[in-house]
Amino acid sequence: MTTIIGVKLTDRAESSIEFQQILTKFGCSIQTRIGLHHSQNGVCTNTGIVLLDVADDCSELIEELSKHWAVQTMKFD
């Protein structure tokens, strides 16, 4: 089973270190990571979305991310 996790980071610059530490902890389960953010007039906004393609049971990762950020998941067989 594959799970896609979407995480909305509202304080992207301030929370990037904590976010990266969580991803490193669960790194063996994360197959793909895609970060999306917008820019205005050549300056990055402080809001972004990260998409994670996760294998295996990822309930602990979802729980950990949900403590800090808005999270949505989609599962595929």
C-alpha cells in the first residue's frame, strides 16, 4: 500500500528544522518528498506544502506531523 501525505507548513522558514528532524526519523519509510511553495515578486512566501509518498505503516509519522501542522492523507492499494 502507498500513502500520500500532504503537510501544510504555515511558518515554513521557522519550522523547517523541526520538520526535517521528523522526516529524518521516518526516512526509511519515505520514498518521495516534493516541496511546493509560491513566490511573489521573486521572494518566497512563508507558506508551503510538502507531499510525501510513504510505504509501510505510516500512522506514527502522521501522528507526529499532525501535532504541528495541517495534514491530509490519501491511500492507494
